[in-house]
Amino acid sequence: MNLLEAPYALTLVIYLLFFVIATGFTIVMNHLLLKFLKDIGVRNRQNGHDNLVRWAAQTKPSIGGFSFFTLFLLAVCSYFILPFQVEVAVFNRELFALIASVTLGFLIGLIDDSYNTPPLFKFVGQLGCTAIMLSMGVMIHLTGIVFLDALFTTLWVVGVMNSINMLDNMDGITASVSACISLAVLGLIYTTGNFNDFYTITTLGVLASLIGFLYFNWHPAKMYMGDTGSQFLGAFLAFVGIVFMWNFPWQGEPITSNFSIQAFLIPMLAFLLPIIDTTTVSVYRLKRGQSPFMGGRDHTTHHLAYCGFKDAQVTSIFAGLSLVSVAIIAWISLNYENWTLLKSILTIVYCVSIYAGILWMYEKGKKRQQEIASKQEELETNIGKNKGKVHNINTSTSKKSKKIKP
């Protein structure tokens, strides 16, 4: 029996079973990885470099990406095992583009976690992921001019892969935000009426891997995803973002030439927090004369912690805001045909408000951090002066005792 002909409830049961099994498999796999692969990604911290990148003081293995990639491959295999209907022509090109690009992203991250490569290496690899997508016809149809659309697609893929990587700076942040983006993609797939296609089960597999990983990555984390995970996620989310957000297939027909404001608002909402974090950090680093690609404890998440929020609270704030964005995306997709200018304005106002709020907290956290650093410096100076006074007293006492001796 083909699932396209099966009762709707049965289809949901199959997906639910797959999700539960995949989540359980991820938990078991990560447990085994923690037991047998404890050194991957840790070597980069021996020279102190990663202490400038990671918020936590303790070193943890960066092995979460292995479960992401494994679950993705299992989801691909499951598509052909389960009685799904396969579209041969276009499907094979997109399937190859997806598998090849995320595999390249995974390998880029694995090499970086193992050998601490320079930023240029990842940038070239990200261009390679983009080239694979473009060569297979996966492109953002923004202007109808192939060169401009290809250029915008390149900016999108490289930007998403870097923003997801940069957001991985505190326990649970990237995994929770990426899980919400995956949930938004599943919602968009549902509204298109093609809930049984290839992207459903692969996105569901990635979502399950993120939920299973969060069990070990929530504060205090036992493992990190590393570049192995962030580069894979960046490539995967950039790909499905093109297919289901920029080229939103309204009524089963993907956008191929005409730009719509909805197609702009959906990816902006889905990737709002990674965009805000990357933009804010890059601007401030450039102002200080630093490279945007250098690690540091100057992200928006860190400044929320400087404001007094605990690590788990920061993660909950980002996850909550991401869920709100998912709800707005669902509202847009359900009202896609009857969209109005007022709805667009309200959505843009929401995005600007979130950005302004995070920027205000960033500045507040920055001032508080400077005050704490100033007080700490003053305290260290006083301690140094007191040590000097004690040393002088001890020296004077010693001289007097020598004079008293017969």
C-alpha cells in the first residue's frame, strides 16, 4: 500500500513512530560516542584558543555532529524502505544535491574539529556546498535573472552556514534554534499538501537527532556539536530554506520567477536569531578592528548572561522566541493567498522589535561586564598593594629582630 493512499491517521502514526525511534537511537548513539570518542574536538582547546570561543570553562568532546549525519542517512534510507512514492526526474537531482552538500558540510566540520583549520578552509568548503546546489538547479528564484539569483543563493548558503556555526557558543542554543527551524519546515511542508514527500522524513530525522542531542547538550552540557554538527546543520537548513521558504511551493507549485513578500518574511522569521547574532557580533568586531571570524565571548547569548540570566534561561529565551517565529510562519503560510500589506508591516515590526530588544540587552550586558571587569581590576590592585604592605612589615620586623639579638 502506498502511503499517499493510506488513511491520514496511519501516515501520522508512521511518522510519529519514526520520530520516537530516531530520537531514542540518537540518545543511545550519543551515549556510546561519549564513552568511546572523548578526544574529538578537544585537542583544539589544549592551546587555550577554544577558551575564547566556548562559554563553559570545561572541555567537552565535539561529537554531536556524528548523530546528526547518521540520522540524516537513516532517514534517506527509510524513505525508500517505507512505501513512499518516488518522483524520478527532478527528485534525483535534488536528492543528489542535498546528500552531497550536507556530506561536504559534515566533512568540512570534521576536518576543522580534528585539525583546527583556518576560516578560509571553511569558506571554500561552503562555496563548494553552494556550487553543488546550483549545479543541480537548487536556487533562490528572487529576480528571474540567473546570475543574480545564483549570487543571492551563494550569499544565503554561506551566510546560513556561518551563522549557525557562530551561534554554537553556549549550551543548547544552536540545537534548540535549529530544532525550531526544522519544525517550521515541517509545518510548511504540511501546508503545501505534500506531507509524504522525501523532505518530510529527512527533516523529521534531523529534528529527532537535535532533540536526542539536546539531552546531552542542555546546560550543563556533556558534549558539543562542534563544527561537524554546525556545518552539517548549516548546509541542511540552507537547502530546505531555499526549497520551502524562499521558493515556497504554494499549492504544490514552487516559485520560479516572481518574488513575493511572504517568501522574504518566512526565511527572515525562521533564521531571525542566527541573523541577529551574526550581524551584531560582526559589526561590533569590525568596529574594534577585529576579524568577524575570530571566536570570542561577545555574542548576544553571552551578553544576556552578563545581564544576569543563567545559561539555561538564555537557552530558554532563544528557544521561546524561535517558537514564536514558528507560530508566525504558520500564520503566514495559512494566509498565503489572502496576504495583506498590514500583515507584512506587523511581521516586520515584530522582527525589528526582537532585534532592538536583543541589541538593548547587548549594550546593557556590555556595560555590566565592563563594570565587573573594572571592579575586579581594582580588587586585584588593592590585593597587590596589601601584599606589598605585608611584605614591607615582615621585612622591617625581621631587621628589628636581628638588631635585638646579642
